[in-house]
Amino acid sequence: MPVSRKYTAYRKALEQLKLKQLDVFRYKDHDEIRVLTPDRKIVLIKLPKHREEMTIDEFVEHVKKALA
């Protein structure tokens, strides 16, 4: 599967939460995602591991928890 399609599901999951993905920073053991919220704030969300190692549901739950 091409790399661009592999991550599309995660970006679409963010869009369903009314967030816009700005950047993704990949480290050797985790990802950090910079998102724009509906109230125009930029938030950096640190994930516990790489996105592709998480299910979409796991990813969404972690993002919600980080924004709370």
C-alpha cells in the first residue's frame, strides 16, 4: 500500500473530530501530530507509538484524551 494511502485514514479520523492535521513529526519510537482545532488553536499531540501501530479507534481515543 502506498505511504500516502496508509495515513489517509488517520487524517480522516482527525477531520471527523473537526481537527485539521498540520504536521506529523516521526521519532524512532513515537509520532507527534500538530493539529488545528475549530477555535483556531494549534495543539501538539504526542502519541504513545507510531500511528500505523495503532488502530483507528485507539488513535481517536488518544487524540480525544490529549485534547481534554
